[in-house]
Amino acid sequence: MIWYELTRWWAYRSIQHKSMWVYKTALPFTISALVVLVYFFIPIRPKLLSDSGLIGSLMDTLVLLPGFFIAALAAVSTFQRPEMDVVMPEPCPIIKLRVNDEYLPFDVTRRMFLSYLFSYLTIL
């Protein structure tokens, strides 16, 4: 049971919907492949790993993202609008949640979806 609770940040990846594969697999793979191709085909390649390299320059921005995602998660969880707790439109995404040592399918609400999304982005 404790392992289930400690891995809830990964629940976004277990949301089931016919178009979720685009956001979980196809889009990240396509963007990564395009970035790698562009990097290898440009005539002058920037340094990646040095302090003055591309990754070193992006680190200041990347350090701020987890704080932003945690603040967004707090805002979503405390936002007092009834529309946040309405089940998403058909075809509704489904997630299996553990209830008494059994995994049961539940329809995803907007609040659940955004909470799972921001917790997943925070841990990434």
C-alpha cells in the first residue's frame, strides 16, 4: 500500500484515453527526434555540457519549473469552482484507482486530470 501512495505522481501516465498516446508518447518522441536531427544537421553545433553550454544556460530556467508546478497543483486543488469536479466530456478518460486492495476504474474529472498532470510535471 505504501508503494502505491509513493508512486501516485506517476498516475498521469496510467490515464486511459484513445488520444492520450499522442501526449504521452508520440509528441515527446517527435519533438526529441526533431531536436536531435536539427542539432546534427546545423553547421555550427553549440556546446551542450559545459558551463557556458546550452544545458548550463537552461538550468536557471529549469530550476524554477518545479516550484511553478507545485504552485499550480496547489491552485488546482483549492480552486472552488463546481466545474472542476465534473467528469470530463465523452469519451471520458479513465484511471484505475486502488480501493481495498482492488483496482477499480474511475472517470476522470478536470481537477483529477490537472492534479495528476502537475504532479507528474513536478517530478520530471
